[in-house]
Amino acid sequence: MDVLPKGSFLFASEATTEGHLDRLCDLVCEAVLDACLAQDDESKVQLEACAKSGQSGMVMILGEVVSKASVQYEQVIREAVKAVGYDSEEKGLDWRTINVIVAVEDQGPDITAPLAGQRQLADDQVVVQGYASDETPELMPCSQLLAQELCTKMDTLRREGTLAWLRPDARVQVTVKYNTDAEGGLVPLRVHSVAIVYGHLSEVKPETAEKDLLEKVVHAVVPERLLDSDVQFLFTPRARRGDAGLSGRRFVTESYGGWAAAGAAPGRDGSAPARCGALGARWAARSLVSAKLCRRCLVQLRYTATESAVQVQSFGTGRSDAELSQILAQSFDFRPSALHQELGARRSGEVPWEKPKAL
């Protein structure tokens, strides 16, 4: 165990590649959501998914859809699994042969009209959080940002064929040594350790895989200023076996790398508090830090069927929490309908919640 000076601490964040079954379930939910919204912008969607790899490979979606859209759910699901790279049983799943189960209450135009104006389905009482910290230009935690960027790099190199031996499922854990400065802000000093659990095809040797991951992934992503001779690397090949996954689970743990829980948004349309509220909370937190009203903060939004409320925790890095909460209440309309209108219902290249709002 490392002996750390006063004011310093270690913090670990974890992320997964797109083929991790939890992430795959998120992507399946989002693929079905996008298919509904492509035909009907007013679609109301609340979906979950689960998946199982191995000999009993399957993907299941379940939930409710109120929409004028006519979506071939099975086709959309298979295309989402194919896009991730699951095209053979050796990789754990084959999009052509997996068992696809659809358990969706698909409510069409005949009941859409009576429901006009009812923006939520069942999750109108939720608690969501947003987080921001000035430790990186993106105002995101350094440990989380590195873990996600390493996963993105692995996905990219696998798709390009540079790491053709890599299976779609992998998990990355990055531990960063932090220092707390005089104002309570967080300063990343160096990477303490990087651990990668990866799936691989049978033809690759462990030493080749480790060399590729170190040279083509870690050193290509992590800035040299954060690496030194004391960094610990652990690369663990994963034996081929069956796994299971659930939607929403990774979104909660990976959004802020353990610094805050965001809420379960995958598979919800943009009017759902679990989605627009989570994005709105991040928008508010980023706006406070961008305005230098605090160095880092956690913004919590609480929704019931009749009201919304905001609370800020700034960890003593700026103005009082009560004042910051009041500033947000005066600057933002956190009602789901208002956030839905401002932030948009669909995923796209634009991320308006990452553009700070003038307070």
C-alpha cells in the first residue's frame, strides 16, 4: 500500500469498450430509440435490455413504446450487435444466430392521441446528478476521462484492424494520484496504475497482446507528463466464457468514473427526467465551474410527479452551496419539458449540455 503525503490520494475509475455486454445493452436500447425517433419525433420510449453471450447467446429488450413509428425491432437489434463487431461465436456472440427476444408494449397511433402532452411514461420520479471539475479542459475527472479514452482507442484500433486479435469486450481501470490544492481543487499528479482486462482471439500470444496494448493504446492516449517509471501496468487476458449484461448499469458508474452517479438514461426518450435531467445536471455543473464560481461541484436534480428541485455541493471550492443552488434556480428551467426543448431529444454530433450557459 502506497504511503501518500497529506492532501494526496488515489482514485480509480473504470470504463468498458462497446462490446462489454452492459454497454452492448445500452447501445441496443439507443438503437431502438433512434429508430423510433427517426419516424416519429414525438415517440415516448422507455426500454431496458439484457444480453447473454456463450452457447445460449441472446439479446432481449423490454419496456414500453408509444409511437406512430413502425419499427422492426429484431432487425434493429441484430444490426446494433453487428455494428459492435459480434460476428462469430468465438467472439462470444454472432449477430446472425443470436436469439432475439422482444417484450415491448408497443402502443401505436390509436392511443398516442389521448396521451398527447403526457411527456413521461413511468419514470417521472427520479434523482439524477451532474458533475464537473476544472482538473481537465473538458471539466471532467481525469481518471474517468483517461479510462474512457483508452476504451475508445481500443474500439477504434479493433475496427481498423490494427488490433485484429482484440475481441469487442474489454474493461479498463485507471488509478490517478491526486493532490488537493489550497482552494480545494483537484490536481492530477500522475497515473498510478492502468489495468486492462481484454478478450482476445486464440491466435494471439499474451506477450504480443501486452506489447500492443502498451504501445498502441496506453502510450498513445495517456500524456507523458502523467506517466513515470513507477506506473503499474496489469494486462489480463480473459478466458472465453459466457457473460451477462444489463442496460443502465454502466451509464451510472462510467458517466463520471465513480465521482458521481448520473442516473439510468439509455433507452429513454428526451422528455424523460432520467435523460433530460441527467444532461441538465451536467449542463448546470459545467456552467458553474466554467463561470469560476467553484472549482468543482455536484449538482443533484430531484423530480417528483409535481415538482423539480436543485441542490449543489461544491466541496468548499467556491461560493456557498446555498448561493450556487439559488444561482442555478434563477438561471435554468429544470422542468423536463423545458430541458427537452433546449437540449433536444436525439443523440447527434451536437452536445448542447457541454456548452456552458451564462449565469
